[in-house]
Amino acid sequence: MASTASSAIELDVGDRTIRISNPGRVYFPETGATKLDLVEYYLSVGDGIVRALRDRPCMLHRFPKGLSGDKVHQKRLPAGAPDWLPTVRVFFPRYKRHADELAVRELADIVWCVQMSTVEFHPWNSRAADTESPDEWRIDLDPMPDCPWSRVQRVAGVVREVLEEIGAVGWPKTSGGRGMHVYVRIAPRWGFADMRRAALAFAREVERRAPADVTTAWWRRDRDPKLLFVDYNQNARDHTIAAAYSVRGVPEATVSTPVEWAEIADIEPRDFTMRTVPPRFAQLGDLHAGIDDAVFELDRLLEWAERDERESGAEPTDLDEG
């Protein structure tokens, strides 16, 4: 690390040198964590955050003035990006526009984005080689306002049970908020519509097994505020959620953190922060390191989807309107 000015430093990240301006700017007033602290956090979990983002179109949640200022949801890469920063062009049918989004290949890509005030990284569940074929099924356990953490923990156990029965390996993580995510690597043989149908079929099976805890009601007004919503729509095209190891833009600087299934009964999601996750990562490594070696085929879930559609009288296209 070499100082270039009182208001900037330079960091060597792999083969790149990245200038960090205003390293002492406080991004998290409640904890006092600075821009440089955020950079150092991402450096400390480098293998994990790169694995979570590699080759995926990625939306950036930027806070140019820290959490005390406005939040910017940025699909396009910020202006001034260096030529070496990798991107992938994606199309947004609703707006009839394209955007060149970040597609991480190395840790320097992430550090440059933090220099540009990025706090959160929200990747697609598909990769640059074929953005229309997802390779990641995301099970989002989203608690309603009055849903206790104990209910999230209980439903996570049901999710694990169903995954094991269908031969899928789930990789759980805290959301960085009040919920949990479970990821499953899938073969990229299906489009987003089928991915969402499969995710809905799985969510309904979890609901059948835990009806006192779970809802799959699409409209928020129809959900009991004490229940947990299994948000299957996170598998729709261009829907993104915070990556594993992404810091969240909240005062406590919580982190979406991979966990072991056996830990879930005892953890508190607020315990995983910018301060606590680096020593955990140094001790345990990336708990999602094996995710690419456990690929699941969606055929059985799509059979469940067809069964549910027959029983409900819904057409598959009806399930894509949410």
C-alpha cells in the first residue's frame, strides 16, 4: 500500500493497482466503519465473494455519501470504469433497453466497485455465457413483519428435509436481514419461466409440510403477517438478491453469510457483521466452496409443477405474471 495523497491511497489487488479516494469517509455512522474498512472487509473474504459473483450480471447498490445519503440501484457499470473491468450486456424487455452490467472475474473488480461507493452486490442467478439460462436456484425464506426468527429456523429444517428427499444439495446463508437464503446449483438447461415454476412447486411442498409456519400467497395483503413467505419469485428473470458475503446497507453493517445447516438452530443473523465475518472466514473458509460440484436437475420439480397446475387449473403462463 502506498500513499498518493492525504485523501487517497493506492492498493495492489492481484495484478491491479486501485486508487481509493476518501478512504476515511464514514460509511456506517452507527459503527464508524469507513470506506477503507469496507474495502478491507471485501479483501478479507475475497475467495468467497468472487465465487458468489463470478461471471454473473450484477446490480450494484451504491451509497455515494455513505448510509446517511441516498442509495443508488445501479444496473449499468458506473461511468469511468477502467477497460479491464469485465461486463456482460443484458436486455430489459420492459424498457426495451440494454445495459452493460458488471460480471466479476477477480477481486480487483469488486474493490474498484467499492471505490465507487458500492456497498451491496446483487447478482443474477445466471452467468455471462448464457444469461437466459439460470444455473442457481434460490430459496428465499422471507419473514413477514411479525414472523419470529424461530419460525425461520424451523422452516429451514423443512427446506433441508425436502431438498434431501429430492437429491438436491442446499447451501444456506443468512440474508443479512431477518431471513435466510438457500442456494442450489442447477444445470443451466431451463429458462427463467421453468425455473420459477420449479421454485413455486418446491415452495408449495414446504407449505404443505409446515402450514402453520409458511405461506406462498402471492399478494402481500393475503399473507398472515406472522408467517414466513417462501419467495419463489426471486427466481424470475432479472430478480436479484444480495450475494453471499455481501455487506448490507444497514446501520449494523450486517453480512449475508454462509452457514452450516447444523448452526442454524443456534445463530442470530445480527451476529454476522463486517467485524465478525472476517475472522470466521479465516477460520472456516468459504462454506459455499463446493457449490459448483453439486449440480441438480429440475425434472422432478417440474413434474411437481405440472401436477399442481393440473390440480389448480392454472396454465404455466399464469404462474409468470407475478
